[in-house]
Amino acid sequence: MTTRSMTTRPIRTSKLDLRLSPEAKQTLNAAAHEARCSVSQFVLTSALERAAETLTERHRFELNADQWEEFMAALDAPPRIVPQLQRLFREPSPFDAPKTT
């Protein structure tokens, strides 16, 4: 009788095929061996980690102290007057329904 692990693995129903050079495959094999996991697990884990980094970079940015001060100064500064925007806001919107009399 076998007992199931307390942790459940997500069901994997999709497959990803990959073409690579013999050198790339050898590198992945060596890295997976070093990490003590299968090549598939190594590639999946590595790809998901990189994907998370990429997505985080699109939603979050970091500033050093000088950049932060410059950013805050820009936020605190009074708005610039842009004549083209003032004119644009005075004109009726093309999305406004024409007034009927």
C-alpha cells in the first residue's frame, strides 16, 4: 500500500516542445544534474523564475535615493501649462453626441 504525499502536485496536461543545439542540451543536462533534478524540471523551474522576473519588471520599478528624490520633486511640482492640451480640452469631444434642438 502506498501513501500519497501531503503535498499535491498540479496536474500537467500541456506539453512544450523545444529544439536546441547539442551544446545547449549538454549544458542543460549538466545543470539539471548539478541541481539534482530532471532536465524537464530544471527547464520548467528556470523558465518560470525568469517569467516571474520579467512580469515583475513590468509592474514594479526601483529607484536609488537620488532618483527617488527627483521622482518625488516631479510629482510635487505644479503642472506645466501645455497650450495644445488646453485647446484640446476646450474643443468638443468627437465622442460627445451632437446636441439636438
